[in-house]
Amino acid sequence: MTEKTNNTHIAFIGLGNMGGPMAKNLLKHGYNVTVFDLSEQAQQQLADAGANTSSSPQEAVKGAQVVITMLPASKHVKTVYLGDAEANELTSQGLLSDLPSGTLVIDSSTIDAAEARKVAKIATAKGIDIVDAPVSGGTAGAEAGTLTFIVGGEDSAFNRAEPILKAMGKNIFHAGSSGAGQVAKICNNMLLGILMSGTAEAINLGVKNGLDAGVLSEIMLQSSGRNWTLEVYNPYPGILEQVPSSRGYTGGFMSQHMHKDLHLALQAAEDIGVEVPMGAQATALYDEHVKQHNEKDFSSIMAHFDSSVLNQS
Ligand code: NAD
């Protein structure tokens, strides 16, 4: 357990694959952290690391100067900040109704830019500083504290958020005003979905032609097919250690989240009449894939080409 050396009190809501390790890094930097998640097990892991736990988002934010959320999708962010009468009773009242002015809100979930702007408008009207700050770098980056934060919001809110984000990340970009972080993030993830699908397709072509997946990966890594998925997140089991494909596609970035991000990108493109044919192809693959593999890491798209990989790790 780390001694609390920083007077800033942070409420952290959403302790999943990403939020859990991110909150742990705030504790390591001496912040006073109070957590909330619908999962008691997730809360217990943070309690073991030295966080205060709470029984609702409202209780978590009591006395906090900063609120950070790391939730699955737009609807969860909307429920937590704006409320939702049909939601779980713990989250039925939105936080923005009673957060004091002067609070800093950082939402690191990947959500619809329009939804991020809507929440930001309501927060700003109440004197709350707010940034959208989605991340890149995966669970390994969350654990190592090396995430890339892509931030949208006013300069004043960005300046307040930056030192806190540095406790969880290495590269902090200010992409522009509210929602800009989300736009940059979905451009990145559309490309990631395309790269992961293309890498899986290429490896499968080689393997079905008698090549060894590891040898082929190494060749492409040292050739012009080199990309992030080959380098640090190979979708074929047993090539890289400590990646989801080598542990049954568990942990990591769930296919349902990649599917959500691809649809956010397609929607953003449709809204302004921009063509995204490669993004549309990757989306079609994930549309099929999530029917059976919603909770498996997104690299399990490998199984679309070769279902035997599901039994290899
Ligand atoms: P996750 O599904 O593992 O975790 C989400 C957590 O939020 C869960 O623990 C869930 O219980 C909790 N939650 C849901 N609704 C809640 C509520 N109303 N109140 C409190 N807690 C609630 O997801 P994740 O992989 O940690 O991803 C979180 C966000 O980060 C997503 O938007 C995802 O797209 C994005 N992201 C993920 C990765 C990755 O590699 N996993 C990388 C970059 C960005």
C-alpha cells in the first residue's frame, strides 16, 4: 500500500481492464483516491491497493476535487453524469446535478464526440472544468503508466488535468476543444481495427500456405508490412508473450469495444459525408465477430480466418 502524499482527492469511477490499473497508478503517485464500480470484485482490488471504496458514484465524489471516469460506452457516461431513471438505482441520479463548481472532470472513456460535447456544455454551465481524455496504449500501457491521452477541452481545464494525466500516461496531447479528443481517438481506432484485421488476414494467408506464423510475423516486422499489431499485439497465439492471443484472448481490449469504436467512426463519417471504405470493411468483420466473441480481446478477429487459434493458447 502506498502512503498518501498528495492532497488532491480524486474520485475514480469505472475500474475495468483500463480503469483498474489507471487508478492504481494514481495511488502510486500518492493521490488520495476514492473508487466506485458496479463490480464489488473490481472495488476490492483497488481497496487492496490502498483506495477508499464507496457504494455509489455520489458517495465516491464527496469531497473530491477531481472526478475521473473510465466507462465502457456513451450510455454509461451519460448515466453517470446526467442520470438515467431506468438505470441501476445506484446510478439513477447524474453527478452533474450536485458536483460543486470548481470540480475538474476527466472522462477517459471512448464515446461519441457529440455526447462528450453535450456533457461538457452542461458541466461548463455549472462552473465545472471538464475534458474528454480518451486513451491509447492498451492494458499494458495502463499498467505501466505509459498511456497516450488525447484531450479535448478548454486550455484552463487541460492545464489542470495535465499533471494528473501524467501520473497515468507518457504522452498527453491537447487535440482541441471539447469532443476533439474523441474525434482523434476514433480516427486512431478505426485505423487500429483495419490494421488488426489486415494483419490477421495476412498471417492466415501465410499459414494456410505452409509458413510458420512466427517466422512470417518476424519477416513482416522487418519489412514494409510492419505495424503496431505485429510489433506489440500479434493476434496469432504463442508468438508474443503476455498478449491476449497467448492467453486465450482474455483481458485486453474487448471485441465489443472495438466494434463500438468502429461504429462511432462510421457514424462520424456519415454525419459529414466522408468515405471510409476500409473502416467499413473492418466494421463488417467485427459485426460478424461480436456475435460469438463479444468479450474476447479484439485480436481474436484472427479466429474469423482460422478458428483453430481459439484452441491453441
Ligand atoms: P471494461 O468493460 O473492462 O471496464 C468498464 C468498467 O466500468 C467495468 O468494471 C464496469 O463494471 C464499470 N461500469 C459500467 N457501468 C458503470 C457505472 N454506471 N458505474 C460504475 N462503473 C460502471 O472496459 P475497459 O477495457 O476498461 O475500457 C473502458 C473504456 O476505455 C472503453 O470506452 C474502451 O473503449 C476504452 N479503451 C479501452 C482500451 C483497452 O485496451 N481495454 C484501450 C483504450 C481505450
